[in-house]
Amino acid sequence: MALPTLTPEQRAEALKKAAAARTARKELRDKIASGEETIPAVLGRAKSDQIVGKTKVADLLKSLPGYGPAKVSQLLEATGIDISRRAAGLGERQRQALLDALK
């Protein structure tokens, strides 16, 4: 499927919207890193909050203190979650398995 041709104004608007989404995801990861947000709270609103829902679970976990790429991929593999899964795409069992593994 070919991408639609955008006018320069539409392209500028799309770029502006994408930059705002990246900034919001960065702020979310910073809040998780500082302890203002918890993973259970964030995953709880993944279905209703579009910014949280489109964020990869691996990126959310890497924001936790002490969790790097190796530990995150090991955790996701142990819980049966694909590394590219987004927060809104987690099933109830996957979400519960992840929360249990983080305790």
C-alpha cells in the first residue's frame, strides 16, 4: 500500500504531532525512572492512554532503575512477551505475568 502524498502543510503538521508524541513518551520514561510512576499504574492505563499504549513494553522496563537491555530481554522471554510488543497489546495474562515477575 502506497503512502498518501501529503501537502507541505500536512507534512509539517504530522512532523509536529510525531515530535509531541516522542516528547510525551520520553517524559513518561523519565517519570518511571524517577519513581513518580510505577509499571503497574502505567500498564493499567495502557488501553485508555494512547501515549502509554503505543510505547513498547521493553522501553518502559528499561526505564526502571537497574534494568538494562539484557535484563529486560531476559524478563520478557521468561514471561512470554515479544520484545516488540506495545503496552496496549499486552493480554491480561501477559500483563499479570510481567507484574508478578517484577515483584
